Amino acid sequence: MTAARATPILETADVRRTFQVSAGFLKPRRALHAVNGVSLRLAKGEVLGLVGESGCGKSTLARMLLGLLPPSSGDILISGQPVSSLDRKAVARRIQPIFQDPYSSLNPRKTIADIIALPLKVHRVGAAAEWPAKVREMMDLVGLPHRYVGNYPSQLSGGQRQRVAIARALIMRPEVVICDEPTSALDVSVQSQILNLLLDLQRELGLTYLLISHNLAVVEHMAHRVAVMYLGRIVEEAETDRLFGDPQHPYTRALLASVLTPEPGLGVPDAHLGTAFPNPIDPPPGCTFHPRCAHAMPVCRTIAPKPLATATGHVECHLYDTEMRQAS
Amino acid sequence: MSAILEVRDLRVEIPIATGTLVPVRGVSFQVERGKTLCIVGESGCGKSLTSLAIMNLLPKRAKRTAGQLALAGADLQGVDERAMADLRGNKMAMIFQEPMTSLNPAYTIGNQLEEAYLRHRRATRAEARERAVYLLEKVGITAAGSRLRQYPHQLSGGLRQRVMIAMALMCGPDLIIADEPTTALDVTIQAQILHLLASLQREFHMGVMLITHDLGIVARVADRVAVMYAGEIVETGTVHEVFASPLHPYTQGLLRCIPVPGKTRRGEHLGSIPGVVPALFGEATQCSFANRCPHAMPACTAAPIPLTAIGADRAYRCVLPVEACVANQARAVAA
């Protein structure tokens, strides 16, 4: 894709984030590598899906991209500019979040109009007299009737609240929107409406999305490319059709095998993943996936795999490294 | 067939300041031994209250009535709380959505597993412990003996849900009611838990009533499906019939809302059901779905719609004849 070659609108270069966590009473604190060397590129107008189990570091990565958490090392670049050189407001103008739970992400004591207009106030955009018109414009855009301007979040349904959150995220006309499980808290019939809205807005406004979701069917429907995260690293990245049609990494295959498509008679698949998601404080040596991997070789227990280029992305697995295969 | 649970005309009424809420309005179904009935619906459709009503765990001010409510042929309505407590956790057990809030954080896993067994069986602590270890191993927990001494917060979400399942199995129940048992879990763990539940069900020949909003889960685990909307069952049948040829406009709409890998085209609009669920005050006077239905007509709002049976085990609640429903679905799929 040529778009990917141009300067990406958002890029991370070997970003890491380490937390010092308590290992128990009177024990020394230990390092938890929540994000452990992630390099991603988002081209303008692209939807990148990010999938992985809870605890894999998806949300930590999202918080760093939003400028809410500084990386321990590595760079985050917005249109080639390092985020560290921009102040938080400048980052917020260009990257906005939509969170999972529209019940807890809206201030219950503010009216809908106040909530949607807050970014304008924070960034001192234009005169206060112009804000109501802008708020109405946003409400039209996300399909919220104007009569709700004076209502409080508690008076709205889950889907309407998520529309408010979207309006608030878009009022500054950001370039990138980080959608962190945007529909997980919603009912099926509402989820589809919000997904349709996100797709329309993406096309109309030329937005770039990072879509974090555990719902692989939703990711396949929305994303152009997909990155699979496991214990702080992107273990596979590819164009959506490739990733779903020809998954390379054993973890990606296990994830896809676990998806319950609405097809009766197929039964529940057994992905043979074993029960234990490893403790991120004490990650397994070598390839962090090896204790759960059906194809683990001796080398996987000692040497961490390097990213290998694939047709449309990369994979981190010794199975695709001829040298390592021979070594085993 | 041997129905382990028989429910006929179950109603739940909750008096409130301005009248009476009727969140469950005349629901009838059966769960057979060794089979799974999935109750599917969106929030507020009454699916969770239905399960709580069966277990007699409704909030105090809620009133339950039923034409029939029987577990393995024994009436559940006349029995007092003491007798009900003898059944709960013994003959019928429940698995809830959030294992963290349904496990007691102040007691060890072992304590909580053994409690029901000690309550219902005249067993010694050693026997209860042995049973707990046996079941923890059954649900795929390694080092079961040492897990017994752990507290819920020391376990991951998947392990907690396994503990919940082991706990439900302690007394060898005839019926398991699982209310969104995997909603809080990752897809990988979800598949494992459902796989486990299915194999245990076969092994112990239990009836399972599984409540969920996830159509993928329904398709993969259900033998029979009951679709609930606004406190009523709007469609019921075998899982193959309901997915292959949904009759009720709500079921048809729901199935169009979800992206299906390989079927829906990327980036295209998904189906949606505009509008909101009606308030569940008082008695139904019309079709509860009429305000959101693309096929609504005057007859829909004239009177409540009865459930129409087609054959022995399929029914739907719509004024349209079957042929018209099938034609609507075919048109929508073609579009």
C-alpha cells in the first residue's frame, strides 16, 4: 500500500512502558513490562484493529498514544513529530478517545451540551457564543436529536450516551480516534448502529481509527489492518483479509479458532490454548507464548523471536525463521 | 421427553409508585435432561429475571406467579423458603456473569466449594474436600489441592469462572442455570469455559438453561432457543430452525445486526433495529415490537399477539402468517 509508505499520521517506534509493581508484602518491587517494544504505523484514513486478551497491554498502549502516560522508552510520532515535543493539549487536539463504557465516561452532573462543548472550552476555541451552534452540528453528525441538549447522561440510553461520547471526541476535529472497545457495553442492535456511525464518520471526515476490541468479528468488519498483541508485543500484523484468511502466528490462529460465529451445529471449538495466561511480572523466557503453543520447539524456550516480514506485515515466530527451525 | 424444568406462564410483577411493572409476562418453556436451552435477548428483556424467578431469588417486592413451575416433576411454587434452600445449590444450581462479585472475597475457594456440599449432604469435611478437589480437576484447574487455600482475588477471571462451575456441580445438580457465564471473559477463555460446560453436561446428563445476548454462543451451544423481547418469548424453536429461518421480525433484525466473518462485507452497513424497547407497565395491549417493526400494520397495535405454534416445538409471536415471515426474511437477505 502506498499510503503506508507516506509519513504515517501516527507512529510508534519501539515503545515500551514498564510499571514498578508490588510483588507482595515486604518484597522488593518488580518491573512489569506492560508494553514491551511496540512499533505501529497508522496511515491517514486507515482503520487499524488491535486485538489481544485482557492484560496484554492494549489499554496501556492506548493511554500512551493519547498522551496520558509517557512511554518508558521509544518514540510516539504524530505526523512525524515526536509527542514528547508537543504539550498535552496539542496532542489532545489531534488524538481523541472513545471509551468502552458510556455510563462511566460521561460526567453525570453535566448536561449533554456541556459535555460535548467541553473540549471547546478547554482549548478556548472561538467565542463561547458560537459553541451551542457547534454542539448542534455535532449532534446532527452523530444522530442525536437536538432536544437532548439540556438532558443529563442518566436520561439517555447506552447507545445515545456512546453517541455523546463520539460527538465529544470529534468536536475538535481530531485526525486520529482511539476507539477502546467502543461497543462492548452495548446491546447487539445498538452495537450495529454505533459501528455504522463510526464507519460513516470515518469516511466523511477522513478519520484514522485505532480500534481496540476483543470482538474479532467487529474488527474484521471495520479494520483495514489488524495487529495482534500478546504480553506487550505485537506478535503478528497483517492486512485484515490476510490475517483472517491465512493467520501465521499460532496465537493468532488460536484467537481466530475461539471466535464463535453464529453458525449452529459447529459446536464450541477447543483452541488448545491451555488455561494459563502467563503472569506479566514473570513472563516465560524465550518466546512468551511458548507455554501455550502447540508448535513450541526447544529454541522457543530460550530465544525471543524477532519480527519477520510477511506479505502484508510481520510475524514474530520461530516457525517462520528457517535458521531457528534448523537450530531446533 | 423428560423435561427437567417445566415453566408455564411465568410472570413477574414489581409494584412501583406509579403502577405495576411486568418485566416477565407469561413465559413458557421446558429444559430437557442433557439438553441446552438458550434464552437470548437484549438488556431489559426479562431474561435474567426469568432465571431468578425460577430460583426464587427475586427481590422481595417482586411478585412471581406461574401456571406451572416444576423441577423434575416436583412443584416449585408451593414450597417454602426452607425447602427451596434445600433445592438451590443441590438439585438446581446457578452460574452468574461476574465471578468476582459472586464469590465471597473473605473466604477461601475451598471453603466456598465445600459449603453447599456440607449443607446438603451429611458429609464430613474430608469428604467435601475430596469432592472439591475432584471437581476442580474436572474443570481443568491444576494443583487443585493448593487452590483450595487460595482466595478469589488470587485467581484470574477464567479460573474464577471455573471455580463457579465447579461450585455449581458440587451436589450433582439436575439443572444448571447459567446467566451470561462468559460475558466478562476473553474469547479464548470463553471458548474453553463453554467447551467445558458442554462436556460436563454430557457427562452428568444435566439440563442447562443458558442466558445470553451473544448470538454466536447461542448458535454453538444451544439445542433449543427462546428469543425474548420486552418480557415475552417472541420466537422459539430448535437452534437450526431459528438461525436458518427466523420468523419474528425481531429475531430477523437481531441476526442482521451482527457482522459474520465471510458473510457480511467489510465496511458495509450492518442491519439495525431503530427505536427503543417499550416501558413494561401493566398488561400488554399490543405487539410489544410494533413500534420498531419494519412490517408493522394496524392489526399489530389492536390487541396483544398470541404465540402461534407451528408443529410441536416451534412457535412465534407475530400477526403475519409463516409464509409472509419467511418471505420477509428472504427479501431482507437478498437486499
